[in-house]
Amino acid sequence: MPDALSIAVLGGGHAAFAHAADLSLKGFAVRLCELPALADVLAPVQARGGIESVPDETTGLPAGFQPLDLITDDPAAALSGAEIIFLVVPAFAQPAFAELIAPHVTPEQILVLSPGNFGGAYVFAELLKAHGCPALPHLAEAQSMIYACRKGGPTQIRIFGFKHGLRVAVYPATETERVVGKIQQVFPEVVAAPNILWTWLSNPNAIIHPPVTILNAGRLENTQGDFLFYVEGLTPAVQHIVDALDKERMALGAALGLTLMPKPEMAHAWYGHQGYEGASYPDKARNPVYHAIKADASLNSRYLTEDVPYGLTPWEDLARLVQMEMPICTSLINLANGLLQTDFRASGQTLACIGLGDVSVAELLRIVEEGA
């Protein structure tokens, strides 16, 4: 590992805290930056000087406290000299960060969206240009966040899982080898993905979160989420829907010329080192990665407000491009719309809304390989 490789972590949620705490313990020089409008979340961290990491022992990650180099809401200070930038926020927060950092990123830097979600690095590149970015950084996106985690307090992060074999794609794909090689200096566990279309179709959150949330809607409202989301919410019948959705996703990938990983294969690759095993998903959910994670307190949470418009809705849209149907995906979108009295098709991140409404499959593949 290079001495004091400088890392900027953008965000103030669970996974941003995990990135900052874990990487500082591993010897990197870490700056943590949040949007000015949300800077209050950083006040306790600034008072203490950093974040305490409390990982499950099966992760193999270091535990303890290491001061961060900088804790700020000033993007110029956070990004100056940073070699790798991790943007660790929900998809709907990425545009605000694009506007914030556009004047400050440089072409020598690598910016990793963690995760990318649909549109990912392509959309972020267009947003940076729209906000006057003089020269784009190297852009990459992960299929998911590398940590499974929750805050244990205002200055503490509990890490339940740490993914091995997480796929990272680069936009354009012609830069993959060089950019992923640099990211592996920070996370040796990551593996290159073919392109960002592969990662758009490979975020497992959209496979798991909407079905479990929707099919436990009554239980969630009655208990305000006081049940174990994976262990208790993912019953055998719910798993049937998850499996059917995953088969639709795999078929969509094949229609686009991509070989995707089934969700169970992803989970074994990511968490096998932590003892992840079992004949069914409920069995596996009792492993350390998932055994303590509760449901969100409201249906109006990112399990629907992010994973439907930035996951299921664009998958359905891509299916139209290849003239196939995804009946389980479509049904889940309809149910989410009904539960939250909204229209995730109107607000979702479709090809049209990211400026690719008239694209052919061949042109879409060319863009992710070579750039717009």
C-alpha cells in the first residue's frame, strides 16, 4: 500500500462512515465531506476527531478509532490532493454532489460511485460537465457498497459484512484495467466488471429490498420496522418472488449480451469468507452479515424510494428496449406506486431521462465501452 494514499469520502450516511473509519484504520489519509445543508451530522465526528469502527470479527477488518485527516463541508479542502474519491450516497443525492464538487475535481483523480445505480458514472459525467467541470476525473462505479453496516451512534459504525469480489466498472470501459488497478490499492478485494451496463443490472438491493418491503408492508406499518428484515422478512414465499425477479434480471442481461451473476452466487462470493452458507436465503440470512439488520421504520424509505425508481423502473425500461416483458418487476413497481401513492415510472431514472431515449442496444453498448 502506498504511504498515506489520500482518500476523500463524500457523504454522511452509514456506508460513508464505514469507508472513512475503516480506511483510516488501514493507514490511509482520509477526508470526510458532507453537503453543507447536511453538515450537522458531522458535528459529533468533528468534536471527537473521527469515527469508531466496530466490525464483526468475521469480516477480518480492524476495530477501533483512528482520527481522520479532515472532517468538513468544504469540497475544495476535501478534494485538494485526494487521489481517490469515494462518493457514498443514495442515487437521489448524487446530483447535489455533482454540483458541489464540479469545480474542484481534476483529471488525475479517480472518482468511485459506491454504488453507481442505474445511469451511474455516465449520468455523473454528464452532470459534472453541466456544472462546468473543466476536465472530468476518471469515473468508476461499484455494483453495491462494499460494507454492510449501520451506525451505532453519532460517531460509531458497526460493520456486519465486508464484500470480497465486489465488481467495479469504469466509464468508459477502455480505462478499466488502469483505474481498477488503482482502486485495488485501497480495496484489493474488488474485481473489474465488463462495463457500467453490467453494474447497472447487478445491484442486489433492487432484487431484495422492494420484494421484502412490499410483501411485509402490513407488518412494517404495525411494528414501525421492529423485525429483522432479512431473517424474519424473507420467508420461503417471499423468496419465491425474489428468485423470480432475479431470473427476469438475468434474462434481461442475456438479451443485452451480458452474462450476469445470479443473486445467490453474488452473496456466496461476497461473504463466503464470513461463513455465509445455507440451502435457502433465510438460512443464509442468519449468518453474521444479516442477522442483526432490522427493517426501516417506514415504507417511505430508500428500500422503495431508491431501489424502485433507480432499480426496478430502469430495468423495466431496458426490457422494452429489447422487447421483453418482466411481469414480476412490473408488478412490484405497480405495488410500490400504490403503497406510496406515487408514480415511480414518472420519477424513475429511465433511458429517456438520462438522454438515451432513442438509443439502440448496439449504440448503448458502444457508449458504455467507449464513452459518449
